[in-house]
Amino acid sequence: MAVPRTAPILVASNRGPVSYTLGEDGSLTARRGGGGLVSGLSAIGPESGGVWVCAALGEGDREAARRAGDSHLNPGDTGGQQVRMLDIAPDVFAAAYNGVANSVLWFVHHLLYQTPVEPVFDAEFAEQWAAYESYNAAFADALAQEAVDEAVVLVQDYHLALVPAMLRERRPDLRIGHFSHTPWAPPDYYRLLPDDVAAGVLRGILGGDRAAFLTERWATAFADCCAAVLGAEIVRDDSGSGSGGGGGMVTAVRFEGRETRLGVHGLGADADFLRERSRRADVDERLSTLRAQIGPGRKSIVRVDRTELSKNIVRGLLAYRRLLETRPEWRERVVHVAFAYPSRQDLAVYRDYTERVRRIADEINEEYGTEGWTPVALHVKDDFARSLAAYRLADVALVNPIRDGMNLVAKEVPVVSERGCALVLSREAGAYAELGEDALVVNPYDVEGTARALHEALRMSDDERADRTKRLAAAATALPPQAWFLAQLRAL
């Protein structure tokens, strides 16, 4: 039976706003997710008729998708939102998600490859790329079925880079935007990809009316790749400003008779939600536990990350060890509270990285710890309430990614901080564009420089730390999720 075209606004993303667990008795338990997209979509409300198209990620999701068929999930599970979950064959999904999106596109945009030995694009990769094309086509088909004439479609992230062009072929009447939540690689690095794949990803995004990014830097890199790989024309404003070089800010890319406008929307922190959530009883309880773990009179250096390769947790620990080596006055006076939540543990390189983080933390504690002082308090079990508690008490926040599209932790900590927090921030985080002026900025590869920045942050006066935190919080909340989402809608 054909799906009726009812949706004037559609969002497409790999992960949806709800996930399901399948019980032994066949029952399904729904768990609603959070994040910027969930919060952003709530800005238009269920009464708008908007539809969210996402993929089934696990067996519980697949069972829910099968039971729904071509219909939407139970709105009682989704907070009233209309959600269509796609039951994509598990082998196709795995090849597209792990084989291409997370192991290739993510690595390229975050500059993670050890190029003497990787990547290797062989026959296996060719099969994975075919699966990625099939996965994107399934989304394009579903969106084409759901959308009313001239509907607005917002496609999210590197998982779905081919969808805009595929959807354009199916439904040329639609207004299509793509948003990249990651950085974008510079042309020389981007061209590690096979030529047909490099061109295919760019052509896919250029199928939209608009391509948007978290910072001007990433938008400019995308345009530069379009010029280098496709021979496309870059359109700039005539103001002479902008950081892209060669004139004003990049505004569009022209290719094969079409123009795709470029935009920048720096996703901000949701201040109202964070401040309310961080004052609940479960956070207060964890705050007491963390303070007892740190000990009276000691300062804290806090980091909250997934054990994602780009987050640079290992060099952060090495910098902390160097601080203790070179500044012995901080021994027994500071604790590094490191939340390193395991990520993508189905990939061996991530399992190895997580184990290395544990090992280095143990080495620091063994080398410098005393009977009454554990230098590193490492937590590996994901606990949002505990993360918020750490935000509240942090004297220093360490955010040192190798490369990051934005990094919301850097924006969330100043919003929740109780007494002011010095931010040590990598210049390679997208958040640097907005927060760099009031942060202590580091080169993420420079362990020695990061150790010096940690020392400076720990020595910062209470007044200066509080003043910086106020300015950081104002910048961090300039475009909260709902405003970020609505800005993209208006621009289309």
C-alpha cells in the first residue's frame, strides 16, 4: 500500500529519537533519546505534521519497525512525534554504518588515518560502498513517499551524504538541506578517498538546495573540496571579509547548472534544560560523591568524553602526567576527573584505544598516587547525571580534541559551572570559533603546551575565572537547539 504524502517538514538521520529493547516475551520497551535534534524538532511541535525518518539500529528497533510496516511508530513511544523507522537489512546497515560512515568518512573528516598503513580501499570496501549507496537510497525512497509537494527536508550528517541528490532525482519539487555535524576535511586529505567516492559524496550533498555546517571553516573546506575534486565554482560575497581566503565568505557552490547555497549554524547549548537538569536530586547525590572522591581543598580538572579517537583522551592524560612531573606543587592538590565513556566498541581500534586510556590512568596513579590521593579518577560507565555533577564542580575543563565539528561539552560546562571554570580548549574544535577568546587555547598534539595551559588554568584567580565563564556561557548559548533547527528551516 502506498504511503500517503502528508509531511510538510521532514528530518532524516541515522539515529532517531527513540530506541527499543526486545524482551524475551516479545514485548518492546521504548526509550526516548535526547540531544540537539530531539530538542530542535520539538520547536515545530507534533501538530506541524513533521516526520522524522531514521534507521533501526538494533534488533529491538527492527522489530518495532517491522510491526509498524510503512506506518509511523506509536506516538506514545516518541513523545507525539511522527517517526518512521527503516528496517534496513542488518548486513547492509553494518557495511554502511561501520564500514563506510564510521571507519572511512569519520576518519577522513577528523584526519585520523595513520597514512603509512591506512586506508586501504580494496574489493571489500567496494562492497561496503555499494551498501552505503543502498542505505542512502532507502532513506531517499522513504522521504519521497512521505513528503507533500514542495515540502522541506533536513538531512543530517555524514551517514546520509548521498540522500540529497538521490531525493532530488525522485522528488525535484522538494526543498532539501543537508547539515554536517562533523568537521570537513581539507582537499588534500579528502582526496585520500577513491576518486569516485570523493566525487560521489560531494555530488550527493550538492543535490540539495543548501548545505550547512557548524563553522565557517568547515563550510569553506567543503567548498574547496568541490572545487578541487569536481571543478565546481565557489561563490563568495563581495565584502572582502571571511576566513576562507580569496575574497569574502563562501556563500554557495555552482556545479552542473545548479547552485547549492552554504550556511553556518553553530549549534549551542540548551541553557534552560541544562540548568534545570543539573539541579535535580540525582545530580546533587553524585556531586557529593565526586567531592568526597576528590577530597577537601583540592582542585579538579574535568573532562567528559566518549572514548572516540578524535577526542584525544590519551594526550590529555599525558599532559596531566607532565603537569605532575614539572609542577610538583600540584601533587596532592589536584585530581583529574576523567569520564571516558566507551564508544564504538564493535570496532577493534576503539577497543584498543579504550584500553590504552585505562592503562595510562593506572600508570599515573601508580607513579604519583599516595595513601590519601588518587591523581586520576577515571569513570568509564556512562552517567549523564554524574557528568552534570562534574560540570558543576570543575575548576578546569579540558577539551582537547584532535578535531571536532563543534564539541558541546565545551559549551555545556560554562553554563552549569557553579563557581566559574577555566576552559582549556583545542584550537581544532569547532567551538574554538566562538569560545576561543575566553579559553586557554592549545594545539591538541602539543602535550608540553597543554601541560602549561593546565598549570595556567589552575593558577587563574577566582574573579578572572568567573568573568571568563560568564562570557563563555553567553557565547555557548547564542543558538540553542530549537533556534538552530528553526534557522535551518527558515533558510530553506
